Amino acid sequence: MSQKVLSFLVLPFLLLVHSHAIRAQRSLDNTLKLLNKETVPYIQPENLQPNDSIVLLDARELGEFEVSHLKDAVWVGNSDFDPDKVLQTLPQKGQAIVVYCSIGVRSEDIGEKLQELGYTNVKNLYGGIFEWKNKNRTVYNSQGMETDSVHAFNRLWGRLLKNGIKVYQP
């Protein structure tokens, strides 16, 4: 097959894949601009290198966390968020904290609560666990094993998860 014919066949495919990725990112960007106030500074997934000096807080519901979460993340929940428990668990208010949820909306709410409690170094993971997984980063199940499964919250929000296995239950 000639180079010209091969280019003719491959180029439309590459353009289709690229435009799909751009639309998905634009959809995430638009959703976050619509729903968030950016009161908690974002950190991009590619700029987050989890280590012992950063505490990762998961602001999703327990069932979502049990499907998968970032390595060594601590579940704080959203509707079950307990400020007293957080204050006991994290006494150093200057501690580097990154809070995340599915895409970054609930985590902004929890990040604001952390700021109200006096925490001064709180960041919101841009795009949450969905964008983390979309960037081919690793997530772990409740047994501490790597998994491709991510709780997609619901079918509407699940459209923003492009990589991994979407789980809707429990």
C-alpha cells in the first residue's frame, strides 16, 4: 500500500480520535466552570506525585471509594463528612492536602470546609478520579490491588470517564 493511500486512510481516524478527546476535555472544562467557584486551587493530575508529605482525601461516598481510589487516599466522604474526625486525624493545618471526588465538584465543597477549619494548603484535583484515570494513572480497589474499575457516579457523569471500566453499583 502506498504512503499516500495509507495517509488517506489513517488521517481521518486520527482526526476523529483527537476531536473526540478535545470534546471530552472541553465538556469537563465547561462542567467545572459551570459548577465550581474555584475557591479551592486546582492541581492537575499530571502535577500530582503522591508521596508521604501529601494527604489525599476522597470526598465521594463510601461505595464509590470501595470500587477504587487513589493510592493511600483517606475516605472523608461528602454527605458523611465529619469535621471533628478530620481535625483529629490531621492536626497539622499546614499539611499539604489534595481532595478529590469524581470530577472535582464535591471535592471543592469539602475543600472549602477544610479551609473553614483552618487548613491552609488544600488543593482540588482537577477532573477528580475520572481525569486521573483518563490520564492513565493507577487506581486501587478496597483490597489495595490495582484496578481499571471506577465508580462512574451515574450515566450522565460517567460520560466524562473515558478510560477504565465504569461501575454504577453499589
